[in-house]
Amino acid sequence: MPEKKLVDFYIDLQLLDARYGADNAVQKEKADSLMKAYHIDKALFDSTMSWYSKRPDRWQKFFTKADNRLAKMKHDYVKRKPR
């Protein structure tokens, strides 16, 4: 799976977790729908995780990109939020 697609998917998954984390059944349903929307099946996800697990430097790059995007999203949200 291309890194950009994985970052996008991961960010959306984190947002789902933040919203539905307390309700495991709903969270699983939403995560399954998200996988379908990204055209990711279990085999692709598992092979991608396996590939990254053998390359810690790529994991670091992935998490840096994801963290930077999440931080920007938070900054933009706080900036727009009415006071």
C-alpha cells in the first residue's frame, strides 16, 4: 500500500477511534466501512504491516507524517473554533 494511502487511512482511523472508541461494536463497523472506502482488505493491511515491521526507519517516517498532519488538523480546528 502506498505510504500516502496508509497515512490517510491511519488518520481517518484515529479520528474514528476518538469519536467511537468507547463503543467497540460501532467502532469495528466504522473501521470495516473505512477499509472498504479505501479499498483495503485484510490481506493488504496485513502485508503492509508486515512490510513496515521489517523497516523501522519507514515506520518512523510514516508516524512523523501522520503526527504532522494530525497536529495541523488540530491547529486548523482550534483556529476555526468560535471563542
